[in-house]
Amino acid sequence: MSQLREIFAQWHRQAQPFLRKEQTRDDYLIQFMNAYKSAKIPLGEDGVKTAWKRTQENPLPPEAIDHFEDAEKRLLVALCRELQIIHGQQPFFLSARTVQELFALKSHVEPARWLRSFCAMKILDEVEKGKVGRASRYRFNFADN
């Protein structure tokens, strides 16, 4: 807690010229603490890259092994699981284009089919449909649920 207070104090001193006059130091402290509590990934890190690294390091989850033989589909299930672990109870974003990049695929169409099939198989729930410039949000359904 003392380290957090020191970090906030340093930020507050440096941000003085940019702060809104109608907000007090305590208002900013409350915002800072709420943001800190909500943070899932350290600033400067990419959540998908972090989850991808964990996917490579951890054993495949039963949801992947039970449903698929193909290594790419198993890895994608494992990636979704790791993203959910990082995001806790909150849904996570994942686009077919991101999957295309990770797996070095020629098109985003195939990973979009994979993700849709994961929803049909109840591995994932699509919480919010994606739009142009914004990926769909999913929630992973763990096997023990």
C-alpha cells in the first residue's frame, strides 16, 4: 500500500498542470485505486501476447483435448482459457484477425469459423458481437462448470 501511495503521489505532482480544478486530490486517488484494482495486465503488456505465452507453457485444458485432434484448434481453445483466467469473471476480447496473426494463417475467415464453432459447442459464450474495429467479447466455459 505504501508503494502505491508513493506512485500516486509522484503521478499527482507531475500531473498538476493537467488536472481538472473541480476534482480534488482525493477524487484522483479514488480513481487511481479503482483503476489499480481493476487492472488485469501490467501497463505496456499485451493481454493476448501474455495469454499466448501461457498457452505455450501450460498443459492443454480438457476442453481442448476432449473436443479436438488438430493442434491449432487445441491451442486456440487453450488461448481462450488463458484469456479468461487473465480477465477473471469479465469477458475477453478476441478477433479472428488476431488469431490469424498468431497462427500465421492466410485469412481471418477460418479462425472466425473456429470461434463460432466454439460457441456452438459451448466452449465459449459470445457475450458481445464484434463490430468494425472492435473484436467480439467472449466468456470461456470451463469444463467443471
